Amino acid sequence: MKNEKIALRRRGLWQAAGVTLAAGLVPPARAASPWPKDRPVRVIVPFTPGGSTDILARAVSQRLGEELGQSFVVENRGGAGGTIGTELVARAPADGYTLLMGHIGTLAVNPALYPNLPFDTVSSFQPIALVAVVPNILVVNPRAADVRDAAGLIALAKRRPGALAYGSGGNGSAAHIAMVAFNTAAGIEMTHIPYRGTGPMLNDLIAGQIALTMTGGPPVLPPVRSGLVRALGVSSPQRLPSVPEIPTIAESGLPGFDAVQWYGLVGPAGMPREIVDQLNARCARILQEAALKSRLEAEGAQFSPGTPEDFAELIRTERHRWGALIRQANVRPD
């Protein structure tokens, strides 16, 4: 036993010095290249371009590529509420070259909406890093709903049950579930119009084809600032520092309301821990950089860096919370 301990200690010292004793025994053609040096890393966004997931994925991927000296290429694989792109990553090799920009919808909401998913959002993935928490912003087109705050919207909806149409990026999307939470808490009824992505939905909102939505800040704040739509409230318990003039929904008509989105990188289950830790550390660093931080905070994103284990616990907790709401409201994907 003593000799074994000495051997292990010596091996650790050699490895710490960067010497791999077996290197000379492995044929060069079979030696593993240092990650991620031999090819680009794919970052799958399971939605169409233009939404919060896409915006955050592109911002973070650009900086990760610069940090690690290899391209991080964003691929949009939308469809079926995000399940198509998510399944692609679940089935990918766990080598660090295929990642998912997951979010509340794909990782916490969909298991309740799609009970026969061909993957499990806990056991099929390796959480890497929580990238951002993004409060939703409740916005209306004044031509379709001329109200000034959440209380006014609730009153209008009660006078006209089912008459107001709200849009989302799809059945079961984060915007859809946030509006279900709002309607349930307020005791009102509105008509849901699902779209194939946040971008097309916002186009119709601006055009007045639908009355309102509640979605993440990155895609919706530009039209708010341009005066194309009106912000009624943010869904977080506190106001956003970037737009302090917008009250919370809790303070403007629905006390206690809290429904935020979150986004984070995951990979297939079984990823090497050294790659997971490297990505987590790089994400934590770049998300504190002044340029990236100010850019994304201006769009409503808030940062809560933590460990992969912290992110895993968030996914489990949110699955329970939103699954209960979906069952209570009898939400269906179609």
C-alpha cells in the first residue's frame, strides 16, 4: 500500500509538470488534440434567429471563441418548442464540440408540455454555466390596447374576456408560459397566438396584428425605446437598472408576480469535467467584462455566475415550479 501511494504521488508530480508518460506509447494519429483546437465548437440555439436565446448565444459565443482561439459557431435549429435542437445536443458526442444555449423553456418547461420527450433535461445534459437571468417585459401595442400599466391591462381584459390576443414565440415558449402565469394570477382570459419564433411575433405586435406579449428584454427593448410598443411592467421582483422607469408588474397591478427567463450553456451528459470547468470559468470571466456586461445589461439581462452544480439545481427547481403551473392551467403544446 505504501509503495502504491508513492507511485501515485510521483505520477501526480509528473502530470503537474506537463509530462504524460504514456505520450510516447500512443501513435500520433490517435493522440487527442487539446480541446477545442482541432475544429469549431457548435452552439445550438433551438429557436429561430432574433429572440433572447439567439442574441445571448451569439454574444457569448463570440467572446468564447476569442478567449479559446477557436470558432464558436451558432446554429439555429428551431422547431417543436425547442425540442428539435435540444434533442440534437442530447444525442451528440460528449466531447465538448456540441453545446446548447438552453433556457427555461427547453430545460424546465418542456418536460411538462411534452411528456414523451426522447431525452431527459436533467440526466441527458451536463450543465455548464448559467449565462443570464432575463426578466420578461409586458408590452402592448397602444393601438390595440391603450393602457398604461398592468392594472389597466387587467381591467381591460376583465371587461373583454378573450378579446385581447397575445403573442409568443410558440406554444410552450417562455413568453407563453409567462403569460399563462400572468393570466392565472390575475384571473383573466386572453387569446394566445403562437408564432414560429420571437422575431415574427414582434413584427406582428408592432404592426398591430396582436395586442401584447411578455417576453425577454433583449428583443423587446429596442422597439420599446423606439416608441413602437409600450412597456407596462417587468416580471422580476425589482426594476431593471437599465430601464428604471418601467415599474414591476408586482407594483403596478399584480402583487407578488415573479416570472423571469434564464439562459445557460449545457452539453451532452458525460462531458469531460476539465472541459466543463474550463467553459464555466471562461463564461464567468467574460460575463464580468465591462463591454459585454454593459451591452447585455442595456437589453435587460442580469448575470448570476455560479458553478455547474448551481445551474443543475436551478434546472431541477424550475422544472418542478413550472410543471405545476402547466398542469394547473392545462397548457397543451398544440
